[in-house]
Amino acid sequence: MPTLFGASERDDGFSMAAKKRQVTGGVDTHGKTHHAAAIDGAGRVLGDQEFPASASGYRQLLAWLRRFGQVIKVGVEGTGTYGAGLARHLTAQSVMVVEVDRPDRRARRAKGKSDPLDALAAARAALSGQASGTPKTRTGPVEAIRALRVARRGAMKARTAALNQLHGLLASAPESLRHDLSHPQAPLVDRCAALPVDETRLTDPVEATKAALAAIAARIQALTAEITHADRRLRPAVARTAPHLNAVHGVGTDVAGQLLTTAGDNPDRLRSEAALAHLCGAAPIPASSGRTDRHRLNRGGDRAANSALHTIALVRMRHDPRTRAYVDKRTKQGLNKKEIMRCLKRYIVREIHTALLADFTTLNTA
């Protein structure tokens, strides 16, 4: 692909001043290729070029950036997806990597969209400090837990879809079949899986419905077994990695796994509990106007982590006397349920942050 900002400097014309130049890189990542751009300390474009998304491509990209001078930092889009391999390589080479969000829509409407433009935008976001997030290292036990949870989450979604199909099909099934399946001698899924099917009469609505119910039920049973197997793998891994987090009231294996995945293998990137609250979408957002002084729910951040905090809050509201007393007090003060839940999540984040730091301190000194 031709470069947009001109050819890079030649080695034979490389001056001493250029060797002392501070360079910031930006990378627009894709599945098969990465497009890089380089700028100097004043934001002037030094060049851009495309590289393969492979180990050799990563080496070529870094060598190309270093031709312009001393590489201070590199802004990389998609450090959790297509840019994960590049981010790991740059970090291993002692290059500071900054996580860059995609350019905002207003800038894209004004300036257009292309790989060189996106790479340049990533470089300038890193240089200006607009992008300052530290990417996850993805090289420790938390990355292993994340991978195991991907398989479990997929099985959970598939089982939910299959259960919805089963109930939907049963609701419109012939009356005789619905009557036969209404007796609670055994769980519905087991009853459907055991339905006898006459393969020679599949043009009959009753037999066809039986065949469909049996097939869906068998799928649900297989997915349930997969989820159970995933839980057996995850439980010891999470308990060994985060014993302090596991001990927090209301935190189970699934919730702990999600919070670990959100924090990553390098929770030091979360500079404070406030940073973790913002990451989880639990930080209070000012919503004051005139004489009204209030805060609202934060609908940003990692929604899966926010859901984990929601689960902890629900467990405590039901079983923890201190939390129930707090809810009663805040209700008498005029707060509604959403506002109370927002406050609870923020308090829970404080405990989670302390537990995460304790777990990773223990893990790093072991």
C-alpha cells in the first residue's frame, strides 16, 4: 500500500540531529496487516508504512520507527484484539505502549478514514497525552482465566438461546404433546431428550415437534456438561490466582473471573480505586443543574465488570445486614433504587481494588 505522508528518511542521509530526535509512533491494527505512522515531538509527520501482522512484521515495524530517532512511545489501536501481539512485542523490547481508542466520529467526518490517517491519529493521541491507558500485558494467569471464560461464556449464551427455543417450540406444540410434557416427573430438558421419535412419520406435526424438542434438549444437555467442565477448570485457577478477591462477600468464581479479566495481569495500570471505578462504569457522573445537586449512573466503562459489581450488590442487599441497613438509611434520605445501587457499587469497588492489589502482590512475590 502506498504511503500517504511521503517516503521515510534514508539511512545514508540520517543526520546526528535525527538520531537524537524523539519519535512517537501510532499503529492502526488489522487482522493481516498493521499500518504505522511516525511523528516527531512537535507532531510533524516523519513517514508511514504498512507491515505484516506477524512476528517478523513486528520486528520490521519497530526497526522502521527507530530509523527516525529515539522511540519514546507507541500508540496502538486494539491492544486487546488485533494489536495484542504487537503490544506484547513492543513491551518486551522496553518500548512504552499506549492504548488508543478509535478516532472520534467528528474527526472522521471532517478528515476522512484510511489506515494512514488512523495511524497518524493514534500517534498524535499518544503524543498529546489524550491516550494514556496502559494495555494489559496478557502474559500471566489472568490471561489464562480470560481464555477459559471465553469458552464458558459462549456455551452459556448458546444454552440460553437453546432454552428459549425449547420453550418457544413447546408453547406452540400440539396439545397432546404439551399435555404429556406438563407432568413434572423429571426436568423438562430430560423429558424432551427422552421423547421417542418415529423417523418414518416426520411429516406429522406431532412427530416433527418431538424430533425438534429432542434435538434441542440434547444440545442443552451437551452445553450444560461443557459449562460444568469449564467451571471445574476455572474454580481452582481463580482461587489460586485471587484468594483475597474470592474472600470478598458476594464474589463467586464467575464474578471474580470477570473482575480479574477487567483488571488484567498488570493491575498497576489502575492507578487508584477511582481509576478502577471509571473502568467498571461505577464512578459517579455529575448531573447537577441550577439548584439541583446530584450524580447519575455511569453508562460507560466495561459493562461486564459493571454487571459483576451489580451481582455483588444484589447478593449483599439480600444477605448482608450492613448493606440492608445502608439501603434502608439511604431510602429514608430520598434516594431511589438506582441511586442506592450506584453508591453501593462505588463502595464495592474500594474493596475490590484492595483485594486485587493484595492478590497480585502475593502472586508477584511467590
